[in-house]
Amino acid sequence: MPETDTPVLDTLAIMTAASLENSDLSPRELMIARVAALVAVDAPAASYAFNIEAAAELGLTLDDAEDVLVAVAPIVGTARIVSATTNLAEGLGLAIALAEDEDEDE
């Protein structure tokens, strides 16, 4: 058994680091691709929340996310865009709530 309290998050962090390491995309371009992939697979809000901090640190804005939605709309269709918009908004809400909880704990 792993010696960590968060083996799933640790695994995801390792996978993300490997993705960055093995790609010729800039970190910002890679995050844009990840947002597009989240839309394409109809990812839940928690998946967006998991990526929001990294995206913000790389300078991605809500306008960038909107541009990604516009870019992939012809490929994924209306239903996925509506779902992604809802999940992205809920994910942002989750990320904000978690950040507020962390601030209160300090």
C-alpha cells in the first residue's frame, strides 16, 4: 500500500508531469489541448476543477476557455458544448470553494 493519503491525486500529478515532459507543446498550449479534451470526453466538473489552478498559473483566462469551446463546437456538437459550459462553471465554483477553505484553514 502506498505511503500517501492521496494516491489517486498523486498518480494524476505524475501523469500530468509526464505529459508535460514528453510533449513539445508549451505548457500553455498543452493546457489548451487538455481543456479541449475535457470538452470532448464530456468531463465532469471535478475534472475541470482539478485543472483550473494549473490553467490559471499558465495564464489561461475564461476568454481562452470560451475560445476553446468555440473552436471545438463544430466537432463535438451543441450538447457537449452546453454540458462543458455547465461543468466548467461548476468546476470553477468547486475550485473557488476549495481555495476559500484552504484560506480559512491557514
